[in-house]
Amino acid sequence: MAGRLSWPVAVAAGIALAVLVLPPAALVLRAPWADLPELLARESVIQALVLSFATATLATAICLVLGVPLAALLARAADWPTLPRRVLRAAVTVPLVLPPVVGGIAMLLLLGRRGPIGRLLEEWFGVTVPFTTGAVVLAQVFVSLPFLVFAVEGALRSADRRTELAAATLGASRWQVFRFVTLPLVAPGVAAGAVLCFTRALGEFGATITFAGSLPGVTRTLPIASYLAMQSDPDEAIALALLLLAVSVIVLLGLRDRWLPGVRA
Amino acid sequence: MTDAAARPDAAGPRPALHADVVVSRGDLEIAAAFDVVPRHPLAVIGPNGAGKSSVLSAIAGLVPLESGRVRIGTRTLDGLPPERRRIGLVFQDYVLFPHLTVRDNVAFATRMRGGRTAARAAADPWLERYGLAPLAGRYPAELSGGQAQRVALARALAAEPEVLLLDEPMSALDVEVRAEMRTELATHVREFGGATVLVTHSPADAAALADSVLVLEAGRVTQRGTLDELRAAPATPYVERMLAASAD
Amino acid sequence: MRRMPPATAPTATRTPRRHLAVAAGILAFATASALTGCASTGASSAASSTGRADVAPTTVTVFAAASLTEAFDTLAAQFEAEHPNVDVVLSYGGSAALAQQVVEGAPVDVFASAAEPPMQAVADAGLAVDPVVFATNTLELAVPAGNPAGITGLDDLANPDLRIALCDPSVPCGAASAELLARQGVGAAPDTLESDVKAVLTKVSLGEVDAALVYRTDVPAAGGEVEGIEVPGAASVVNRYPIAALSEADDAAAADDFVAFVTGPTGREVLADAGFGAP
């Protein structure tokens, strides 16, 4: 294979690989390995870890419940007229290309106490969203939902629509078609999307710190804790970063084997 | 929908199918009207692109009618979704559920009405009947063409349809096994005993599986009768060519 | 004068903000290279590379505490007016984060911190040349315009029903806040601990929090959207702001000139106008 690559391609590919691999490698190399057990046992670290896992898991669950139907709508929209189809697609794409901090500002303006929805929530229910763990989850859902939607939509589009028709002729209602045919057929795509979603939620920083703030145990997730620790205790920051790296790698490796076999063939 | 009706050997009196359908597919408008009585299967025959499959889809409720109506006995199906029509459809390449075993494919219709365990149990007689019991745990990708056809038929009939539609049931099979499978399919269709419509472009399939033939060309019915009647007086050059080719 | 994107404000990606600094550094390097090229041909004296219109342009990159934003914007504009060949590039952020970036090699010529510990970190790394304290600051309660929650004093910060923002204790304004609260015996119930004082102030001006502790200089800087409430004991917790030219400055003379300008009469005046105390 390598023999067929011309040298500029090989060099560029090598540089690209270095760009991807070297920074995490530096993190691993500079990690204070000897102090790591002590660093990772710190309450501030464990607090951030627990918070990050809980919020990212919840965000992924919400993304699954809301994102799969949205993906179904998006896949169905292939038959729509151009304009509404593009508007719908753009609406789902925006959070993907939007800097997360912009998303955070936007959510603050919507759900903050002076925002149109935030004000009503406070007036009617006495609920305030920013600076709560719920705000962390919301921020994570906002940035990670498109990952899930597009993964599932791709799977939906490649699934044979006629299996749904066949199910209908066998007496399956629309919901049953979705539950017993569509959903299992796109399960590999859903799993892949959920993994992407989870890792994205776990790493979410910009929208969270803007919208949810930063309070230990409540809104200070691993990335925020790592960022703040970098100013006062770089070793702790590196330990936290290492933790994030390890979690991402483990999640990716652990779930890969489960979704790859997919539909048995 | 009694328990007795769920068994493969059950054969009570069955209603006739009255179809008068007008559907459009792209630029082509397809119009066909025919009645099919139980135990006298009809073969819809015609060249590729004549609209044969669209007629079946329209009857099954998978594509909307431009006009016309579909009845089973005295029951009007207009506006009913596919899942409430009680029409079994065997797709051209069977379209089995790739994520389900043979047993769960056959049990699918029963599963839609109840629990998984009961549905699996109800599938057993069908699996026996179609010689699928040894394959019950396999997935569709592990089946031969003939096996897949049996599963598709068992799956459709386990839903207790009042009408059975077969779309080119032989075309996905290897040539060597066609004759054998044709005979087998004819037996199953006879056992089903309800109104049956079969789409094909092969007079041999029509001869083995159906009592009469309806010729569809470019969306229009050009001739109707038994194969012998068609041979005696072919209405169009297509009918003439088709019959001549099959005489070999 | 150019303004770099804020160095510590949370940004879109998790990429460290250093990249921005690096980008600016590349720019500065390109400018500096051009300067060197010119200087080798022109045989003029190197007594001072600034202050003369006919000298080739140079850039002074300044990292300054977020609380200095308005004062340094003004100072940089005035400095540039007096030194037409000097372009001042400013980057504001939490002092601790800025110090960290300087230590990690950000191409900076002048560092102005909101407290002494971050400057000490830079000095410990051998990068700061003779830091001098040029201003002081004290804390004040900040509330949204109109004071909707009816905040009256520091004790309100202990009310869990109110929304409170403070600086994180790892940054100078947070350290000062913690000290003030401890001295006054107030157990604050913050809802968020932000990474720099401007982030705290933003939460106040958006009305998202009921009260916050900020530097008294930040209150007028926020315009009409924030009101300040003086608190007893604030005078006892004084933040001392040191400034230093950095030993790795591209143009040491220009950097020294800027430091002298800030610590000189003009600097004193501008800083006093902004509400800073004298050193």
C-alpha cells in the first residue's frame, strides 16, 4: 500500500498523523505518574469525574430519546421540497459548526432569568436553569445531539425501506414498524452515534462554562476542572486531562466491538 | 381470527378480491380492474415496466390510489393502512428482516399482536409445514434463495391474510431450482386457498401457479383469459411473442 | 493598538488559547524579522528604538489582568499616539492563566498582573525583569442595575436563595474575595466560581446573578448595567498590581518604554480615573 503513495502524499499523511498523535503523547509523557494516585484520589478530581459521568450519561440518554426520532424525520425529509428540507438540515447542523461558547451564550439568553423562556420558567415554576447541573446536561445535549442525529440518519437512509413496508403488510402499526424493524436495523448506527454523543458530552467545555458556570460538584465538569487547575496546579490539570483521555479511549475501544458486528451477515 | 385459523392447514371459506385500481408511477398511469375468487389464482403478466408490481402495491395499500377501489368480499379497503388490510405480500426478493432469525421472521405478524413467547410458539407449525424447522435459528443472510422464499411465504401466511399477493416469486431463484420451487409454491398456494394474485413475466410460472392470466402492457390491461385462450387469440404482438418464447 | 482575543475567556474549543497567542506571536515575529532586516541596513543608533517616527515599526505584546481592560485600552492608545512606530497588542484574561501562558512560552513583552503571586510565578521562571507595583484595587459588591434582589451587604452572599457569582479562588480576584469573606466571617454560597473577574461581571450585567464580588474598578467599566455597593472591610484586602517587562521581549526597549509609561504620570492619571488606587 505505502509503495503506491507518492511521496508528497506520504509526507502530508505523516504530518497529519503527527498532528493527531503528538499532543496526546505529550500529555502521557509529561504526566506526573508518581503522584497520579494521589492526584486522582483528590476530592476535587473525583467530584468532577462523577459529575462528568453522570451528566454525560444523562445527556446521551436524552439525545437517544429525542435524537432518534429527529433522525427519522430528517431521513424522511429526503422526499420534502428543497427549502424546508434544507432549513431542517441546517437547524440540526448549526450546533455542530457553532463554537460551543456561542451556544452557551445563546442558551443563557434563552433560558437565563431575563430570557424569554427562562423568565417564564422562573415566574411559573420558580425554576432557574443556569448554574445548575441541569444546565450542564442541557449544554451537553445541545452540542452532542447533532452527532447522534447524523449517525442515526445515515443508518436510516442505508436501511432498506421495503423492510418497513413488509412489516406493515404483516400487521405492524407505524410505531411497531419503528420499534421492531427500523430501530433494530439502525441499532449499529444508534450505538455509534451514542458513543460519539457521550464522548462529545464528556468533553464539552465552552457552552458549559458559559451557560452553567463552574461550581465544584454542581457544574464543574472534568474539562472545566482541568482548565482551572492549569492556572494553579498544572499537575492536577494534567492528571484530569489524562483521565479524560483515558475515558474517551476506553469508551471508544469498549463499544467498538459491540457495534461493529451490527446486523449479522 | 380464531385459533384454528392460525394453523397452516386451516382453510375455511375465503372472500374474493375485487380490485379496480388506478395508480401513477412517474409518468405512467396504471389502470387495472379484476376480480379474483378463492382457489383460482390470477397471474398478472407483462413486460418489464408495465406496472405489474405497482398494481400489487396499490392493492396492499403501500401506494395511494389515484382512483378506484379495492374490496375483499364486502369489506372496502379504501383508506385503510396496509397493516389493517389483511393482505399478505411476498416481495420479489422476499425482503426478510435481516436482524431476525427465521423463527422470528415467521413469528413477526403474531408478535405484533401479542407477546414474544406466544408468537414463537405459534410459528412452530408454520416452520414444520414449510420444512424450515432445522433453519429456525438462522438469519436470512444464511439462507439459500429457495429457503428464503419459503420463509417469506410462511411469514406472509402466518399473518392469516385473506388475500395473498406474490411479486415475481421465482425471479430471485437460481434457474436450476426454479422448476422444483415452482411445484412447491403451487402446492402452498393451493393450500392457502384464498384469493391469490401473482405477478410474473413467465408463462411457465403462470401455467403452474395460476388459473387465468391478465396481461398488462404500459399500464393498460390488453388481454384476459386462460393461457389456452391467449394462445388461441393473442391480442397483441407482446402476447404472441411471449407465448412463442415460452413454447421452447 | 490591537486587541487579541481574551486570553482566558472560555472559547469555542478546548484548544488552549495559547494558539491565539502563538498566532499573534508569528505575526510579531514576522514584524520583528522585517525590523531586523531594516536595522542591519540602517546604521542608526540603537539608543531607543521607539519614540521616533522615522524608526521602523515594532510591536509590544502585553498580557494584562482582565480588570485592567479599560485602563490599558486607554493607555495603549495614548502610548501609540506618543510612539507612532509602536503597535501595542493587548490580551486580557485571568492573571493566573496569563502567567501560566507566559511561563509556557507565550511570546509576550509585558505582563501586568492583578496580584503578586502570578507575577511571582513568572519571576520564578526567570522571565520577569524587576516587577513594580503600579496600582492597587479593592473589592466591591456588584449587582445588576436597579439591584432587583435588594442586596445590602456582604451577608447577602451567604443567602443560598440568591444567585451569587464569585471568582475562583485560584485567580487573584477569587483569592481576594475569599480573604475578604473570611475576614468578615461570611460563609458565601456561590452558584458559580468564574475563571476571571470579567466573566463574573458579565453574569451580573446579564442579570443572571443577584450579586457578585468584583474589583471596584470593574463597576464603572461595566457601564450602566451594573451597580456597585461598597462593603465594610474591603479596604483591608488590597490587591497590588505588578507590571514587568519580560526578559524575552523581542524589543526590550519598547517594552521598557511601555512599562515606564504605565508607571509614569500618564499611567497614574488614567489608572486613577479608572478607580485604581496608587501603589
